[in-house]
Amino acid sequence: MRPGLAPPGGAVLPGGDRFLAVTHTFKGRARLIETGFDRTCVRRLPIGVSGAAGRGLALNREWAKQELGYAPETVLLSTFGFISPHKGHDLAVAALRLLPRHYHLAIVGGPHPRANGDPTMDRLLKMLRRHRSLRSRVRITNYVPTETFELYQAATDVCLAPYRGFNLSGSAGLTWALASGRPVIASKVLSFVELNDQAGCLLLFTENAEHELAWQVERLVADGGLSEQLVQRALTYAEQNSWANVGGEVLAIYQSLRGNKPAAPATFSRGESPLARRAA
């Protein structure tokens, strides 16, 4: 690479002979190094986690279910964020068909307002129309205000992230689940596997495997110890990787490149994955 030219996402030092690239995953870091980046010039910083960790824990679960119109015996499964092709909402519905009738699914979100031409919502509604018995067990909220969003977090028993064909570095929807104070079941897409290798905070299942997803849901609901372990690890991850912490590290990077003293030191350290060690 010619001196003075930084790739997209890189920042150039005064003098134009160095840069630093920031990527969100160890795999992304390895790929940049494979393309010719100097390994000392590539930093891995995760996507930040929005909001205070564990807001759902501040509200009573039974009260939240009552406020949302669910029966006390309901086991509530929830997904958070926009309804998009890669998020596997249809897979969550398919898994719900395999679970007892007191299991319900809340899809907390709606179509992206700028996703014109995306048929995902329509396909989901057609699926519910075909399976009439699921209509009373699946709720699609569309956009909700923050107070209602947090109420759903509190009422939830298990968060789902059944993504498929997901090649991005991370998902805001998953970070909301991690900070909810509820256990999370996610598919084995690369970025989620990497996160789980680091934090051990997810129960994973194979992409597109609705029977395995249903089995993992029942397994998790029946195992309070496993659920609590996943929640505590997720809350630790959410606190360590809050936007305040991640943003502070990004700011420190830019300040160091400008030759300024960082405003604040990094507030925590992270271990590297085997992939990162291989890349180094």
C-alpha cells in the first residue's frame, strides 16, 4: 500500500505515512491483515451496547406480563429490532409451532422505514395466516416507545436472535438482547460465534434449524442455573462494552493519531481469541 493512503475506516497520521484501521471482529481483523495491512495497524473494537445493562431486571416480570396482556403462565420469547430478511423471524415462528401453547412470541419492532421493496413483513404475515392457531401466540408490535420496549424486555423469558446468512460484524438487535437481563439464544452465524467464544453469554443453535431452536428454548426454560449464568455473563459483557467505553476507546485512538494525549485510558481489557492470536 502506498505511503499516505489509508483504507476506508483508517485514519492517517500527520505526515501521511501511517494509519490505523478499526474493525469489529477478530475475523475482520484477520481478513484485513491477509490483504496486506500491517498487523500493528489494525485494532479490533466491538460494536457498543446501547443503554444501561439489565434495565429489564428493574421491573417485575409478572407485572410486566400483566401490563402487556399476557397470562401469568406465559413463557414469552422475544426478538428486538427491525424486521429484516436475515433476522429469521419466520424461523422463530416455525419453532413456536413445536412448543407448547403457553409459549408466545413477541416480535418487538417492525419493517425498516427505508427498506422499500423488502417482502419480509408480508411473508411473515402470510405465514401467520396459514397457521391460524399461532395468531393469538405471535405479536408484532411495530415501532414502540422506549417505555414499552423496556416493558417487553422485562416480560421476556428468553430473547431470540435466529439470524441466517448474516455476514455483518454485529447487530444492534443482539446488543439490546444482551442488555435486557434475559438469556439469549442465537444462531451460529460467525459474529455471534466469535462473541460467544469471548464472553460465553449465548446459547447457540444451527442456522435454519427450527427443531433445534425449539429444543434449546425448552432446555433453557427448564434450567434456571444455565439461564442465570448466561444472563450474568451477558450483563458483564454489556457493561464492559457499553457505548461509553467503546466510544472512549475510539476517541483515544483518534487523539493518539493526532499526537494528543488521550482524554482517558481504556476502562477495561479484553482477551484475544485464538483467531486473533493466529492473525497476529
